[in-house]
Amino acid sequence: GVCLGIAFGHRSSGPKNDRFAGNFKTVIISKCKAYLGLNEEQSSENTCEKVWDAFSGAYVGRDPCDVPMEAYDSLIHAVNPKAACNRMLFWSQTKDIVHQFTEAKKCLLTLEDTLLGFIMDNLTWCSKNGSKETFSTGCPGWSECEKNPVRSFWNRVSAAFAESACGEVTVMLNGSVDTPFRANSIFASIEVKKFSSPKMRALNVILVTRGNDTANCENDSLQNLQAVLDPTLKYTCTEVHRSKIMDCISDPDKPCGACW
Ligand code: N1C
């Protein structure tokens, strides 16, 4: 792996300068190059510079509560990722197990396995009105104002990722919560709305359970999911115990198909 040796913190009180701010571009460029190197993608010399220009152009100099998701349109167009039909994995409230899974098994890919998702995962950023700088502390929290640069970024890249969904699509939802399909999640509010046939054929829900007192496939929120889904898409739901997936993750000989 690549050690960047930098941690980006969360909010305190209003954007302010900090000792990491000048490094933000460096972090983006090195993660970009690391991704392109690992994924053996033929890329022109300046791909990562283009990514930085389009990315920073979205929020630098803007009020950190006034960056709409459309601000990232040119970033999406600059990267234009190719879809991996039948291998796309969506998730909600299951981030940890999903990424352990995709790291161990190469059969399914999440947004964090694409260039933009990989670069920005776990980062926080914002600027302020009239500034040329990027800050990584003192930025608005996720729900503090809706049009913050981080939330708008995930909204926009998630929309693009879901729009490209094709073939059989998998989503891992959390069966240990009351509402596995949460209305204000990105999965419900953005991604599901972009799923469309005939390019996409089916949505297969893997509901990760822990034991007795968890949600099952009959859960009300999953009835809502079926109701809002394009009716020509096939829908399945499978309850899978967390330990079965964990066993599969830790056994390199177990093929993907044996995980549920
Ligand atoms: O709101 P969520 O999950 O339903 O979003 C997950 C959904 C996935 O299918 C992804 O394609 O949306 C996409 N996505 C990310 O890839 C992602 N990486 C990191 C959405 N959010 C992402 N993050 C951060 O995790 C982001 O800061 C957001 O707050 C959480 C996701 O929250 P959730 O409710 O578990």
C-alpha cells in the first residue's frame, strides 16, 4: 500500500488554515497516481493534474455551504469511468464489511474501487468565499448544510456510478438496523433513482444479519425499495449472516459465489 502519512480531521469551528492545507493537492495527486499505477490503466502524463484542476474548480473560492453537486460535473466528464457490468456493488450502512469484502474478493467493485471514489474516500475538504486555499479542518459537517463540498461530491459521483449500472447489480444492506433502506441515504435518495432497465437487469439485495433481533427481507423499508424500483427490474433479497461473509473473506480458497 501507499502511506501518505497525513490524516484529515473533522470539523471544529469555521474553515481555518492548518499545516496540512498546502498538502491537499499533493495527497490528491499521489492517490491518483497510486490508483492508476495499481490498476495498470494506461493514462496520459497529465491525467492526475486534470483531475486536480476539475476537482478543485468545483469548490475552491466558494462558500463551503454553497457547492451544489453540479459543481462536480466537469470532474465526472474528465474521468468518465467505464462500467463493470454484473460486478457493481452498492451499499448502505455496511461500509466496513463491504470494503473488507471487495479487498479480499475481486469479483465485485464499489465506488471506492473507481478512481474518484478511491482518491476521496476518508478525506474532508472545503474552501471559502474568495479564497484560493483548500482546508481539511473546520469544514461543515455532513448534515450541517446540504450543499457542502464533501456531500455534494458523494452525491454527484454516486449518481454517475449508479447511472452506469448494468446487468445484475448487488447491494449490501444492514440487517441490524430498523431501516436497512433509509430514505435519506445516498443509496435511497440518489442511486436507486438512477437504476434503469434494460441496461440493468436485476437488483440483488444481500441483507447482512447478525442473529435473532434483526431486520429480515420482509422489512417495511425493503417493501419501499421494491415499490420505488423500476418495475421491469428483477428484484431478489437474501439474508446472509455476517459470520458467513467474514468466513468467506478470511478464506482465500472460497470463491465469491460461496459467500452467500
Ligand atoms: O448514504 P449511503 O450510506 O447509502 O451511501 C452509500 C452509497 C454506496 O452505494 C456508494 O456507491 O453511496 C455511495 N457512497 C460512497 O461510495 C461513499 N464512500 C464514502 C456514499 N457515501 C460514501 N462515503 C461516505 O460514507 C460519505 O461521507 C457518507 O457519509 C457515508 C455513507 O453513509 P451510509 O448511510 O452508510
